Amino acid sequence: MGLCRYCGQKTGWFKESHDECVATARNGIEAIKTYVAEAIEQGKSYDDVKSQIEKTTSESAIRHQESLLAIKEGWSRGAEKRSKAQPISDSEFASISAFYKLVGTQEEMRNTAGFKPMVFSFLIWTVLHDKIDPYQGPLQFNLQRGEVPVFGFANVLLREQRTTSSYTGGYSGASIRVANGLYYHLGGVRGHREQSTSLQEVDYGDFLMTTQAIYFSGTEKGVNFRLPYGHVIKFQPYSDAVGICKNGGKEQIFAPQHVAESGWFLFNILQALAAKASETVKTPVNII
């Protein structure tokens, strides 16, 4: 007969813990995750929830390592939700990061589900507040004078709505043989045309956003273009992609293949970049 790893009391044969102790610890772990997530969302520091965490850890007999894991998961959950709620500033980014570093390393933080939304949210903030740090990624495009690279993705799938036509029905009447191998069709009809629209792959390649335009360079079929924001009439958000409609053209959908749920970021940063670009286009004033 063993001892419960939570309360230290005797358990039944072949059991390492009491069911009620396991349930209490599990509830305590979820409570810690909630405390931390809400603290991040509300802009609180670790000190603001430290006593709550320690009390729950003690009362639920949670092991130290389990408590740390709960804090980290709660942090990631809160960081992701806060980042998507609104753009976070440089000071907010530093504050949220400092919270994590009290329980984990910088490298661990970078590997959480909440870190990438933080980076994306901060990038949107830099565009809105004219504090863009030029993108230093590996993507290579020939930019125009005065154009600043903001952010880019490799491995982006470009899709487009394509319409195809086909005919259904057709001849259903009688036919009369009038010569060797020649028939005359009585009342023959061609049928009717049906159109269907589907999302088809156009190319796969690199996608770059700058202060003036969107660049795409396809690596499969050689589709390459520069699209100034002034030619875009609509951005359409999707969970994992963004749709871009240009004047007189069909919607093109750009989907990064190795970044999950990137649609909110692409939509918001492109909206911000387009708005900033339009501010720089000023109507000339005639001075008399």
C-alpha cells in the first residue's frame, strides 16, 4: 500500500493518489491558469497575483513544477487574448515579457502560443504610431525609393476564385440516317451552360508588406507583382489568411502556410498600412 503524492496519506493497493486529491489539484491548477490569464489581460504584474497563486498551490497540494507549468500556460493564454484585443505598445510588451521571465526563460517564452501574437500586435502598434523598425528578414524585393519594409512571410499560398463553364443536357431527339455515316438530328438541342466557382491555387512564394505596397514573388509559377495600397478597395479577414480585392480584379487570398491563425494580424496591419499610405497622398494646393 502506497502513500498519496498529494496529501501523503495511505492509498489503496496499486494507487499512487486519492481520486479526490487528484480532482482538488486539477481544479487548483485550472484556477492558477485563470488567475494568471486574467492578470495579463488586465495589465497586472506577477506581484498582483503571487499571493493568490501561493495560497492555491498550498491548499490544493500542487507540486511546484505543476504550479510553474500552470502559470506559464495561463500567461500564454492571457498574452494571446490581450494581444488580439488591441495593439500592445513597447512598454506593454516589456511588462508582459517581464511577467513570464519570473517563472521561465526567454527561450521558453518564445516557444509559447502567446508570444507570436504579442509580436504581431506590437508590429501593428508600431505602424499606427509611426515607429516602424524596418524588417530585416531574408525576403529580397527591389523596393522603391522611400519605401520601408515592415514584415514578410515566406511560404505563402496565393489562391483566387476561378469560374469554369460546362454544358449539361444535350440532344435528346431522334436521328435519321441520310447517307453513309451521316445522320440528321430532329429537334436536337445543345443543353444549357452551368457555371461553378471554386478557390484555386495560383502560386506559392514570398509575401512582403511595406509602407507603400504589397509584394508577392511566386516560386512555383513565377507570379510576381507589386500592389500599391491605393489600388486596393477591400481587405477581407479569414482565420488563417487575408483576402485582397483590387479595383477591377478578383479577390486574391494570401495564406501563410506555417503560421496558424494569422488572418487577424494580416488584416489589421494591412488596414493600418493602407490608412497611413493614404495620409501621405496629399492634394496639391494652388497658391495665388
